[in-house]
Amino acid sequence: MTAPVKPGPPRWYRPRSLRGKLLIWLVPLYLVMALLSGAASYYRYEALIRRFMDELMETLAYSHGAGRIEDIAPLPLLSLARANENGAVVVQLWTQDGRLITSSRSDAAVPLQAKPGHHLLVDEKNKDQLWRVFTAPPGVRANQPRVQVLQSERFAKEEVARRTFFAAVPIALLVPVTLLVLWLVVARTSRSLHSVADHVARRDHRNLDELPASQVPEEIAPLVGAFNTLLARLQQAFVAQRRFVQDAAHELRTPMTAVALQMENLRASVPDGQARDQLAQLEAGMRRAHHLVEQLLCLSRQDASATPPPTDPVDLTALLRESVGQCMALADRRRIEVGFNGQVAPVFRASVSDLRSVFDNLLDNALRYTPEGGEIEVRVHTAGGRAVVDVVDSGPGLPHHMLERVFDRFFRMPGAPSGGSGLGLAITRAAALRQGLSVELRARDDGASGLVARVRLPA
Ligand SMILES: Nc1ncnc2c1ncn2[C@@H]1O[C@H](COP(=O)(O)OP(=O)(O)OP(=O)(O)O)[C@@H](O)[C@H]1O
Ligand SMILES: [Mg+2]
């Protein structure tokens, strides 16, 4: 059989969370969209502004070129700052043979271009200044001036960049806003999933009711539905299994009682000797089987009851004294000293049968696993503000890693004395939990060999 392949830890590019997945897909998508839209806007604005500027320069050139050279007055001067910042144009008027008559900017060093049309030229004095130039074709009359119009290229570039920036800003803003909205939506959705998970976490095998599907998103509802179907099937299976165990244990009880009775009768007619020993062994085996059936019945009854048994005010001191009293005969036979001491336990509401289950099983263990001549003490005290009952024995104790394991059904320590079924501690814990008590096993505080079974009462 091949071992199941475990999914590796999530990597940054392969996250397992929905939030991570959405981010990993959407952030690059938005960035690419923002870049593409920026580039598209740039080219569109560039074409638009260029065409607008070219048309403006051409109109200006033709309107200035219509007069006669003799009538030309000096043009009003324009500063370089204005040309760069506002895109103001510079107009130059020339004679047909290339002599500058007047210019709206005296320091614009661009000679008259022989070829009419649009040019891109560097200023001859100021190499940082780049000009878009329109040279009008010569007029038909000899006394017409030649016109050249200049406009700062830096202005055009800055204008295109500015407009592209404003076009890209909304998309750039959309990235954090969408991510924030996504984050909130996913957080809300996962909150509803967490509430379903909480419902599941609070369940045990006795509570397999349907999970609420109304709170989860539609996409998750089929999963919850499938889970509910599984829960229903599990519940049926549990009920069938419990009924089987209960019926089997119940059915076994009657023939076993009959066999025990037969053996009792047989005893009188069996002579002393080997046959008597064998009968004694048979009787011990019968007792073990009987004990197992009783424990099984007890466990299946606990499992079957969905509602806790009725509670009454319980005088714990009296209940403990009674339990101790009941095991005195066996303790005497095994020369085990059983002591009871400590404070007076509080009176509280609980089910007497559950409390008896807890303390009888713990005392039974202490008696069974403590060797002859040992000691058992039932101690009542307070720890951490809660009343505590300790059943302390001087037996072999348990290794640390087994202190929890022994609560498993049918688990017995290898080499444990025969007679037990391995169900006592499972019954103890289930009964304790139902009454709000906690049970744990621990080593003795004084370092001596033995075990302490500690029961904490509700706060
Ligand atoms: N006081 C103890 N000292 C040493 N070992 C213990 C003690 N109590 C329990 N154990 C170990 O834990 C195992 C499980 O105990 P549990 O009470 O569940 O079953 P059991 O005593 O074997 O049978 P049952 O209680 O059903 O008659 C025991 O078999 C024993 O090995
Ligand atoms: Mg036991």
C-alpha cells in the first residue's frame, strides 16, 4: 500500500487561502491593466496634442504670411518661460532670401528652413531647448514675408505625460480600493465558514445534528449539505452499533447468569483436588466475562443517552464514604489499608449514578492494581479555587506517556493483572464529562511509587 501524499506547505505563489489566491491573480492583473491603459492613453494624447499643435502653428503661419514685407512691425516679445510652460508659440518673419525681419522671441536660434513643412530642431544656442518647427512655403508674391512658427517640444511632452497621469490615476486607485473590498468580503465569508467550523468543533459522537447551511455562501452550501448527509449516515451507523452492543451484552447476561448458577450447584458435587481447582478457574473466567458484559452495558447506556441523567443535590463526602465502605471487604482480604481524609466536600447538583461510576471505577482500579499490603487514600482538598478529590494508591503507577492512553476503550497496560476489561477509565471519563468534572491521572507528588487519580469538581 502506498502512503498518502501529504500536500506540501503553501508557497507564496501557490497559497491555500482564498484571499491569497485572489490577491495572487488580481494584483498582477490590475497592474498589467494599469500599464496597458497608461500606454494607450499616452499614445492617444500624444497624437491628439501633436495634431492640435501642428494645426495651430499652420494657422498662425498662414495668417502672418498674408501681408507685405514693408508693412511688418516688430512682434511683441515673448519670454522662454512662457514658451515652455504655456506652450505659447514663437513667430519668426523672414525675407524671401533668409534674413530675419522680426521674431516674437529674439533668442530663439532657429534658422529659416529651406524645406517647408514640420521639423524637430535643437536650438542653435541653447542646446537643451528642442523646437517643433513649422516652415510655411514661400508666398506667390515677391514682397510677401516667409513665416516660421516654433513651439517648445518640452511643453508637448509634459502635457502628454500630465494627461496620461490623470487618465491612469483612477485605475491606480482602483487597485487598493478593490483589494480592500475583496479583503472585507473574504473576511466576512470566512467568518461564516468559521461559525460552521465552530459548530463542527463543538460536536462529539453524541451530537450529530445537521449543520446550519443558511449562513454559508451558496458555493459552500453543497459541501455543508454533503457533510450533513454524512452526519446523518454516521448517526444511523452509531445507533446501529450501539444497539448491537447493548443487545449483545443484554442477551449474554441471561445465559451467563444461568451458567454461573449451574457452576454454583456443581461445586457441591465436585470433590477436592484437581477438578475443584479447574472449577475455580472456570468460575474466575465466568466472573471476568460477567464483568466485561456489565461494563459494556454501562458504556452503551452512556453512549445511547443523548440527554444527561437527572441531577440531585449530592453530598459528596457521604457518597465517597459509601464507595470506600463498599470496597472495605476486598481491601481487608488483600490487606490494603484504605483511608479517607481531607476537607468536607461541597454539596452540589449532579447525577448520583454518574458520580458513583466515576469514583467506583477509580477505587476499583486503585484496589486492583495496588499489591497486597499497600495503601489507598481518598483525599478531598481545594486546588485553583475548585474542590478536588484525589484517589492515591501505592501501586506500580503508570509511565508518563500512558497517563492519557489508558482512558482509551479496551486499552490495558501490557502485563496488567487479569480481570479487567479496559473499559473502566473510559466509563469514568464519559460520566465525569457529563457532570462537568475533569479526570486526570498523575504521578504522586511525594515521589513514591503509585498513581493519583484526580477529579476536579465544577468551579
Ligand atoms: N491505579 C492504577 N495503577 C496502575 N495502573 C492502572 C491504574 N488504573 C488503571 N491502570 C491501568 O490502566 C488500564 C485501564 O484501566 P481501566 O480501568 O480502563 O480498565 P481495567 O481496570 O483494565 O478494566 P475495568 O476497569 O473495565 O474492569 C488498566 O488495565 C491498567 O493497566
Ligand atoms: Mg478499571
